[in-house]
Amino acid sequence: MRLGCILIAAGLLAACGQERAEAPAETPAPATTEVSSDLDSALEAEPAAPPVDDINYQALSGYDESWYVSAGWPGEYPAGFAVLDAGTSVPAWTVPNGANEADTSCALPQYANYQLWNYDRADADDLRFFVATKTFPVTLSQDASIEYISDGGIHTLDLKAGDQLTYLRYLGEGFTVVAYEGAEYDINEAELRDISDIGSMPTVEDQWVRVTCADGTQPWLLYASVIDHPGIVPSPMLAYGEASDIAPEDAEQIRMDAEANRLAYEGVEPGSLE
């Protein structure tokens, strides 16, 4: 079974297995005004049906109510990691919670690529992906009507200065899930940038994946922990929605590309370390 969420059309996507509360009955009817190009293009996309994932990750992980826990990993190109070296063993968790220390280890197969779109690996190893995001309040500084996507249409949420939303998680393509008066809304985060304090808090999230180790056990790995482990690099991106295990003949090029990207991110000039 394919597991995890595919961010096909940001805002239309609900994290798989995560039930969304319906908007209150008094929610305004779909907007009749001209819609933004971002929302319009999201509606025109042809989303694939998300796979079913019926695990209650909040209960399984033990994160408290200050965290929003949902299936899948965020981002229009979700993160992932690939194992380039043989004999790679990484710290792992029996219970996936960032407050806990790793309590076991996991030997990973060489050339495995752990990414949401690598369906062959996800099926073979019964991978499970979820993210825990630390929630925070977002306060409006002025009256505003915010557009959101629901049931395949565009609606507006009318807010007043001083109203408070709760940031829940990032989806992709600039879209974010927020809560207001008990309902959840997928909105374009840019709409809140100049009319709220949404930019004043950093996004804190733990990205977890359950893997199958060489000995057949299935512990959890924390992306932030495993990505810096020797012999592991960020998943290479082939094209939108595509991923696979690493071909052995491509491993060294992928390793070099990953190192070049790391140095560029750190602002190191090519060749300066030679």
C-alpha cells in the first residue's frame, strides 16, 4: 500500500488519514470576486487520490496537544534521504517523539531512497511518514477576508483585527493549514504576511518515517537526526512526483552533487577547501 501524502495541489491536499473539520455553517458562500492566480492554478491541478493511512499518529507518538500531528511530510518537493554506503546503521526510536532519546539502531540497505514518492520502496518496506508541527497563535493586525480552498471551491473567511488563528502545519507551494474557531483551513500563507504576526515565529517540526531494518524490525527514524549521518545524503529529485532507489552507477555523482549543494548552502566557494 502506498503510504504518505503527495502534495499535488497545495491547498487541495489534506494530509492523508487526517480528518479535516468542516467549516462552520455560517462560513460565507464561495467568493464571486476574481480569484488569485495561486488559488486558481491549485484548483486547475488534477490531484491524485491520496493513499489511505488510518494510523492515529498523535496517540502513537505521544506528542501533546501543543503539536499538530499529521501524516505525510511537508513541502511541494518533500524531503527524503538516500543511503549510499554499505553497512550504514543509524539511531532509531521505538516511540517517535522528539522529546525521547533514540533507544535502538537500524541497519539500512545500501542505495535505499526514503522519500514519499518512492512508491516501490514504500510498498516493499511498509514505510509510514508523519510530521509533528509545534503550533503557535497568529493574530490579525487588521480586518481581512482570507481566501481558502474547500470542497474543490474557493471561499472567504472574514476576520477582524485581533482575531487569532492557530498555525498547524505547512503543506506546500506556499499553502498552510490554520485553525479558527474549531475548523481547519488551507490558505495561502502570503495572504497573512502583511496583516498578522505569522512571520514572528519559526516553524518547528519533527519529520518521522517508519522503516524496515535489515533484521526485520520497524523502528522510527527522525529526519533531522539521520540526514547528517555519514553515508546518507538528501534524496535526489528526478522530477515532480518521481523518486526511486539509487542506481549503483549513479551513487558517486549523487554524493558529489550533495556535497556541492551543502557547500553552496554554507556559502563556501567551490575549490576553496582543496
